[in-house]
Amino acid sequence: QEQLVESGGGLAQPGGSLRLSCTASGFTGGISVLTISWYRQAPGLKRELVATHTKFAHAVNYPRSVQGRFTISIDNANNTVYLRMTNLKHENTAVYFCNAIKDDSNYWGQGIQVTVSS
């Protein structure tokens, strides 16, 4: 049974940092054969892409809104993908989701809350 489990969310102050983790289990071949992305969804808004790490580390992509502040990285040995978020802003408050694509299948984690507030 393929599964994605996020952790590491919580409360951060503006200008602060958080690191989210997403551990993948049940995927044949491990996390390296997955295209892994982080998305976020703020209240009343659509889910939006935050960062992508393509399978076999061919590419890493970020939307302009988070470039230079967010970093996605992979720990293949532990089947975990991280999202390091720095210089957090109020508008980064959202539920963050881990997403994996393998072949034609799409998998989602349950989501984790990140709140940026002073």
C-alpha cells in the first residue's frame, strides 16, 4: 500500500523557518523513481504547486513566489523528501501536501498545517 506521510508543520513567526518532511512507503523502487512535489492550499484558495523534484533527480522546479526561500531535497536512503522554508511570510499560511507521481498514478499525503503568525 503506497503511502505518503507529512510531518514538521506548525507555527512559525514571520521571517522564520520550518522544515517539512514527507516519508514515502510502499513504492516499489523507492522514492527515487517518483516525481515528488509539495503543494499548499490556503483557506478559500486553490491548491498550488510549491516545489517539484523530478524522478531520478533530473530537475528541481519552484514557482517564482517561493524561489530563493523554499528548497526541496531528497533523502533516498530514508525515502523522505523535505521542504525547507525560510523567510516565511503570513501568506505562506496553508495546509501543505506531499504529492507523488509514479507512472500514471497520483498519490497524496494527508496534509499538514503551517501557520505563520507573530
